[in-house]
Amino acid sequence: QVQLAESGGGLVQAGGSLRLSCTASRWTFATFHMGWFRQTPGKEREFVAALSVAGDDTVYADSVKGRFTISRDTAKNIMLLQMNSLKPEDTAVYYCVAGQVLTALYLESKYWGQGTQVTVSS
């Protein structure tokens, strides 16, 4: 089974920055596209960003374009989400995901991490 583990969440003021990380096995990173979703209470999970399995293509939700950057540290098998210019509406539980289908707008996810809380104060 694919196991994903997120970390790096916390409390930050609006306009600040935060970096999330996701760890997984070497096999996972070599097999699946990877990305991030987020969810707030009473709301469906929202796609945030994704990185192709080859690491050469990225996809971002319109709401985070220009502010978030997804990347991968291949040596450490860690996926990163650098979040800059954070807004209160970015507050959510962020989930690391893995899937087999990546489009220009979305990552079809089969596996999910447990989530890490990001809270942005106004």
C-alpha cells in the first residue's frame, strides 16, 4: 500500500510563507504523479497542485497560481509545497496525494496522506 506523510503545517499571518513536505517511498515517487489537495470543514476537497511522475510538468489551481510552488527532492524522496503570500482563505487541512492520471487541471488521486493543518490569520 502507498503511504504518504505530510508535515510542515502551522499557524502563519496573512502574507507570510509556509512550506509543506510529503514523504513517500522511492517506488511511490517513481510510479505515481504526486500532488496536494486541501479541505476545510463542510467543504469538498479542493485540488491545489500536482507534479508529474517525471518531475517535468506542474499543475496548479487558479487560486494558488503565482503563490504556491510544487517541487520534488528526488534524492530524499520528498515532495514540497512552498506557499507564499498566504491568505486566510488558504486555511485548510492539506493532503499529500498520489495518482495515475494527471491533466492540465487536476490530479486523479488514489492515495491520500493523513493531512496537515495550515491556518492563516488575518
